[in-house]
Amino acid sequence: MTRTTEATPSRPGDMEAELHGLFLRGLAGDHAAYQVFLQKLSAHLRAFLRRRLFGWPDEVEDLVQECLLAMHNKRHTYQSDQPLTAWVHAIARYKLIDLLRSKSAHEALHDPLDDDLAVFAESSNDASDARRDLSGLLETLPDRQRQPIECVKLMGLSVTEAAAHLGMSESAVKVGIHRGLKALGKRAGNTS
């Protein structure tokens, strides 16, 4: 029965008891028990850290090794009446925070993209070219089509507001927009 529990603990309490026992035996000088403790703890830490570093799977093994080394170096600070996994998780969290801080500092060294880059300059030129082309196309329309399009589609007025602004009926605004967009579509299709 004890052999089965050591091989495959089925509950978290079993894992705690097994690790605790192996660790205390290791502290007492049982090198074989300490070796088994390190193997089982490594598997436990990998699972613990994978859940927290799912975006950086390559970092997990390095962090496991750092945690094991820190635990080995600080083993004299462990209080045997306290849960071992709580002590282990506290050390792992500190190491995880250190890793995240170093990654954050490393990322801060990267220069953000500047708005002055040629890529952004070209896109703003493209936008101004598009506005100029749209203005040119709109100027080809009669006022009764151009003005409703400008008010509703470009200025964002409602049909009611555009009608009041232009002194037209709401249906005249709707017809003007419809006919104007249809004419623009034909003209834009011919220029391509």
C-alpha cells in the first residue's frame, strides 16, 4: 500500500505527505530519499509552472532548475511543521516573479515603432490621396446628390438633420444619397 502511494499519489494530500516525508528523510542524510524527492518535486514544479507560463514553454525547464537550486540552498529555512508544498510554491512564485521582471525589463529595451516611419507616412499619404480622390468624385455630382452624401455619409448627420440643414425633404435626401452613390459607383468603376 505504501509502495503504491509513493509511485502514484492520487490526491494532493498524498503528494504533500510523500514529498514531506522524502524531504525530511533527505535532510536527515538519506541521499536516496533526497534523490527521489528531487525527481518527484521536479515533476510537480513543471506542472505548477506550465500552468503559469503557458505562453513561454521554453522557460519552464530553466525555472524548474532555478527553483530546485533555490530550495536546495534554502532547505535549512524549512520548518518541518509547515506544509512543504506551500514553501515550495512560495519559492517558485518568487522565481516566477523574477523571470517576469527580467522579461519585462528586456522588453522595455525594444524600441516602439515610431509614427515617423516610412510605412506610416505612406499610409497617411494614401489617406490624403483617397480624400482628394473622393472630393474630386463628389464634385462631379450635382448639388442635390453631393450635399446629402456630404451631410449624412461624411459629416455623420442623420437624414432628418441633413434635411433640415439643406432645406430638403427627408425623402429627397434619401433619393439624393441613393442616386449619388450609384453615380459614384459607376464613375469609380470606370476609372479603375
